[in-house]
Amino acid sequence: MKNVAAGVAVVLVLLWAGGSAAGNSVERIADEVRAAQIRDLRFGMFICWSFSTFSGREWTPAQDKDASYFRATGCDTDQWAQVAREAGMRYILFLTKHHDGFCLWDTATTDKKVTNSPLGMDVLAALRRSCDKYGVKLALYFSEGDWNWPGAVDGQGGQGGGHDPETKKAQLKELCTRYGPIEFFWMDHAVGDGGLSHVETVEWVHRFQPNCFVGFNHGQPAGRLCLRERGRPGPLGDAGASQYNKQAEQDYRGYLVAEFTYPILPTRKGGADW
């Protein structure tokens, strides 16, 4: 599977943890049904393929790198989708953009994109066709923060992703309107929200994909919600009165996602988080 080896494919199980009931409104019921549908997908493939593939690091600060740093020379998305289908997977979760800002689709928002790289192809468009061909659902990972945006702080500290809400909205609109039905979005809040709150982000996605589930893998530490990428919940006890919890449980009543991850790259400590 030489082309799969060019990127990183991680098989995972998704667990969705939700807030307490907030009434029996039609909107609440719709949220619960959508969450149950995503939870029942259970088994899928997470493909992370970006600058980090070539740096050997989980995060690759890349303000000084252009699209040519992505040095892939081949891509067979049919192979990815076929492997997923034959393994019994029901979806592929594809990394569209990590914190380095490199976009794996033909965006109009930046020159730091895959169509300007040596590969020269819109990988997401190809994957959409392959998923349709093999009957696999498509979901998208998206980093809310971006180290190329104003106010960004370079480094590995996990913060300082910069804020550019209009570009974030433009990128999400492209993803929602040009690549068919998206089963769910995995929003990564590790380096900030990019200038839009969780609620604003969900509402924006639902303008274009009203049936798309939107999950967040980071939030304010609080009781019952699973927050961390290693699949560890926050401390047991009363949920904190954070702004996110108020928004999630009162305004949107959303969910956070937890993932189980496996070491895939060697490090000084003998493994990697993902």
C-alpha cells in the first residue's frame, strides 16, 4: 500500500459525549438523532497527510514554508477508499488543513495549497469521487486556528493560532459547497478558534450543510465532557460554568469528540500521540 504509506492513516473509534438534556424541542431531538447516527458509524479511517508527513513531527510551524514543502509525488484515493471498504469501515475522516495552514483542497483563500505543490491535484476532490465509488462516507477534519493568520504565535506550545474569521468562514464555505455531502466535521481547537466561537462555527456550517454533524475535540476543561485527543475525559465532578458549556448546553447543545490514538511515529520517548 505504497500510496497509503505516503500519508498517515489511523483507524479509530469515535465516542461522542454530550451535555445534559435541555428540553424536548424539535431542535434538541434533531441534535440527538444526528449524534446517534454519527456514533453508530463506529469504525473508520483517519487520514492525516500534510507538512508533518515530511517533517516527521506532529506539528510543523510553517510560516516560512510554501506549498513546495509538500513533496508527495503520487496519490491514489481509490486505494484509500477501497481499503476502507474492504476493512469494514464506514467512513473516511480526512485532514483538510492542520495548524500549519496547508490546504489539501483547491482553495481560493491562500497559495499554501495542494494544487500549488509538486503533486498538483485537488486531493479532496479526488477522495470525494473515490468515497462515492466505494460507498464510504466522507468526513472532514479542520483546524480552527492557523499559524498564518494575524496574531499567530509560532511554536509547539499548543496556543496562538491567529484569528481571521472571514478566511475561516470562506474556507468552511468552500468545503461545504464544493465537495458534496459531509457526514461530519471534526473541528480541532488546539491552537484557538480562529476568531469564531463554537456556536458561530456550527451555525455557519449548517447554513450550507444543515444535516452535517459538527464536533469539537477541544474545549474548556469541564466534568462530563471528553476533551483530549488521547481519549481521556476531564476530572469527574460537577461541570464547570465555562462559556463553552453554556453555549453547548443552552444555545447549541452540541458535543465534543474523544478519540483513541496509537503511536505511529518513533520519538525520543518511544512513541507519538497520534
